[in-house]
Amino acid sequence: MKKIWMIAAAACLLGVSVQPCWAADPPFGFRRGMTEQEIIAVIGPHAIQKRGVIRGFPLQGSESRVPSTPEEFGATMLFPATIRFPTFFPLAPEDVGSITYMYLTTAPKPHAAFELYVLRFYSTHGLMRITALSAPIRTGADGSELWAKYEEIGAFVMSSSLQRPDLRAVPEMDYFALSDDYWNDKRFASKKDRILKGQGTLWRSWEWQCRMTALPSERTSCAHPAAEPYPATFFGGNRVSTIRLDAGMTGTNTGRVFLSYEFDGFADADFVISQRAEQYYRR
């Protein structure tokens, strides 16, 4: 994959590509910091399947399955399950109502591979995370149908030849994965079995980790004054910090693939609110 990106980047520098060098538009047409009202004005109220307020953060265990509740979509903090809080860790009183969500049946720039778009908003930041969900996938005993859709959607992020630059990771993003080739490897049979039982997910992620201007090999906070800025054309200046692709079972014979885009500042906003919750309930 790195070779593909290097070739694409070289082609852009030589001026031989007719496509943008990399993402010139925000993912699915959603801009960082948009408000719910701005999005409704673009797509219309008929596209809202449901909306509401995030009541807390997920407890440990939710990261091992396809998200099923608004609390599980997008939170960066996970808390140990306790008797007092059996379903989720609630927000501190001062933050109640500060995180909201919307489930949409379309987007400003939809893609046929997805049937739902889950958006997460913060009162101080606006839209900070997008998760696109595939339609339910009927699977057989070996899960090959789920794997095939996972690979197909993964190509949207990895390939420079597809016509959706708003979904594609840029070459500078660091790539991580559970494994790209283990699905049919007998050495990983137990992991595959757990995924097919709904006890885990396949995953890949692409992350923008800010570099120092003077020392490109050094990673630093993107807020650091010496940090290299995001590429000007990177998602239309919308600063996507993380792209994550997951696939897992949602029923006995059905699964889903979901593709998420987190904007810069999402993890920090999530962390601050989660820390206030922890301090409030554990003091």
C-alpha cells in the first residue's frame, strides 16, 4: 500500500494526474464543525432517522463488537463496568446535553455502499465524527461475504484510482491494522471464530500524527507551535485526524462494515468531558 501512495504522490508532483493529489473535499461532504441546523439545511429533515443526546461513555467490552448504541459510536474513552453503572458511564452534570448525535439516511455526498451516517456533535466544536454504516450483510459459515465487503470498502480509503477522493487517506497518514491477510490463515482460526460470533471486529486505521517542522521524524501534538500544519488540500482543510474501518457480526447470520472519520480535536474534546465525568463520580 505504501508503494501505491508513493506512486500516486509522485504522479501528482509531476502533474500527470487528472485527480486531486489527495482528498480535496470533506468526507461525504460533511465539514468539520458543522452544526445540526446547517446539515439539515443541506439534506433536509426527511433524512433524519433519529437524533438525541449522548448520555455517557461506553464501558469496556463495547470496543470488541460492532457499535450498537450512540454511546459506543466514536467515544475514545472506555470505563470498567461497575454495579453502579451497568450500561454506560454517565456524563458529569455540567456536560449533560453537550454531546448529541444524528442518524441520517443520506449525506451531502452519499455513497451507495452505505445506508446510514451516524454523526457526533459537541456543543463547543460542532460536528467532530462521521460513521458510515453499510447495509446488513448476509453471511455464510465462513464469513466470506463480510470479508469481501470489508475489502471492497477498504479500497475506497487505500486506492488512488477510485473516483471518491473525499474518502481516501492521504499518503502521510500512518497505517495500522489487525492484519490484512489472516482471514484465511489457519493460524488465526480462533480470532476469526470470535469475530464470526460477534466477539470482535476486523479493523484498519489511518492516523495523521503531527510532525515537527524541523524534525519530520518526530511526532508531536498538532497544537504545538513547531508542528507541521495539515496539508492545505487535505480533506478541503477539514483536518481529518483518524480514519477507521471496522467489520463485525451484528446477528447470527448478518454483519456490517462501518467507516469512520474523526476530525482533529475530537479525541481532545472526548477526553476532557470523560475526565470531568470520572472526577465527578469517583470523588
